Amino acid sequence: MDQQLEAPPDTDDLTARGAADPEPCIPQPTALQRLLMVINRGSRSGGQAVGVAGSRLSAAGFDLVVSAPSSPHEVAPWIEANADGAAAVVIAGGDGTLNAAASALVKTGLPLGIIPAGTANDLARTLGLPLDMEAAADVIVAGYRKTIDLGEVNGHKFFNVASVGLSADLARELSGESKRRFGRFSYALTAAKVLSKARPFRATIVAADEDVRVKTMQIAVGNGRYYGGGMAVEQTAEIDDGQFDLYSLEFAQVWKLLAVAYDFRKGQHGLWSEVRAARGTSFEIRTRKPRPVNADGELVTFTPARFELLQKAVSVFVPKDVPPRR
């Protein structure tokens, strides 16, 4: 049963579970003209995006309409207000900026192009996009697209992962200045601080056919594969497989989280007996007191948290040939 909250199978069984094969990426007509380009100048490399990626797109014949909003809350309204006549939206920023654009992408139906200019760039990694800006712009010019799923928690959309517990605490502690100064290392530095104060909490996980009470450090619901600067929610997760991957970290001792750190990078933490795992298209997390929910690195809501999967919600430009997962 897909949503049974049990430990995951052994690695020998993972190929049987496997994610759905990606849809063929069909070349789009070259009639793309007007692109809406959102730049997060406050991100780690956002300021370079206009000069590097913008020049590449302009040279390919696209007319760029550029916005550098001062707040994430301005992103979706700007896209919606300028959607008429636009062929696609290009986000030059990190996962937070992409998250801010998600609702507008669903509402307008415009395809998404990504210029990775953030700290973690987890969605770009999930999609197999090059992290070089010029190469990422070339992916948009080539015009190959695929349709991906989107997660939603209490009405807030997310691409990668939404979670309660450690990741939410990390998002609260992680500053923009730290990300600009230390890049991906800022996640490790802040995580060490968060772990020193970590305590398990009680929660109820509601799946399709059962409620399970847990004492946990974190509950995460993944739509894509990567989050938190390159950790994998599950080693076979795909962003177009039509399923969430949920895990709950039920370690009694904080030090065990350090022991499992390497497995997090590979998405193999589900092999630990203290990690509960499940798959499904909807979940609910309830806690005695409201706890913040982190979605794509942003604190967006509180528990109780209802998770719903929006299948094939967004069309995104991807490379024609994606290198095999390592």
C-alpha cells in the first residue's frame, strides 16, 4: 500500500519502486519572443544574471522584460500582471525566488526557465540543469521542456520539500548575509547551531488510511529530489513521478543525526530503522502546538499542515540529455 507508514524496502527493492520515466522533452517552436525575467539581485549570483544570461537570451532573439523585485511577495503579482503576450518566465535566482513564482506559473500556465543564481539551487539540481549561467540560458534557447509536479501545503506551493522540525528551525536561523558570505557552507554552519538545541517533538502523521503518532526531530514531505543545499529526500525520487516522498526522523539521540548525515546526501537515510518513510499524494501533519512549516527554504505556514500534490502542474525548460544520477 503506497501510503503505509513503514520503514522503506532494502536497496535491492528500490528499482522496483522506481520513479516514472521522464516525459520526452519535445523541442518547442522558435517563435518564443517575449520573456519575463525575474532577477533576485540579493541572491548569491543574482546580480550577474542580466549581464551573463540576459545577454545570451537577447543574442538568441528574445525580448526580455526584466524585473528585480524588492520582496518575494512582489514576484507572483508582477508575473500575472505582465503575462499577456509573454512566452515564458525566466527566474534568475535561487529556490526561494522560484517558490515565490510558483503560484503565478500555475495561474498563467507560462513555461519556466531557470538561471541558477542562488545558494543551493536544489530545483536546478533535481532537473539536471547546468549551474553555469550561460549554459542554463542555452537550455532555454534550445526549447526542450518537460512537465513537473508541484507540492502544496496549506495553499502554499513548493517545488522541492516542505518540512516541520529541524529544517524549519534552520530556515529561521539562516540569514541572507550568511548565504551570500559562505554559500552552501552556510547550511552546514547553521545546522550545527540548530542541532545543538534540537529536541524531538510529538506529531501525528495522517495518511490515506491511517493515523500514526510519532516522536520525531523532523517530518519532511518531498516533491523533488534535492533540498537543503544538496541533500536528497529519497534516492529514487523524481519531480515528475506523481508521488510525495515523506520521511520522519525518529532518533532518540541527536548525535545519531550526525551519523546519518552522509546517507542524507545520497537519499539513503530511509535505510535506518529510526527513519519512517511513506509515499502518497496527500498527507497531514498535526502537532499539539502550532509549529512553523518550511517550504523551499521559506517559512510559509504552521501546523496543522495539509499537503496535496499537483501533478503535471508546471512546464519547465530542461536539457535534452540529462546526465545519469551519481
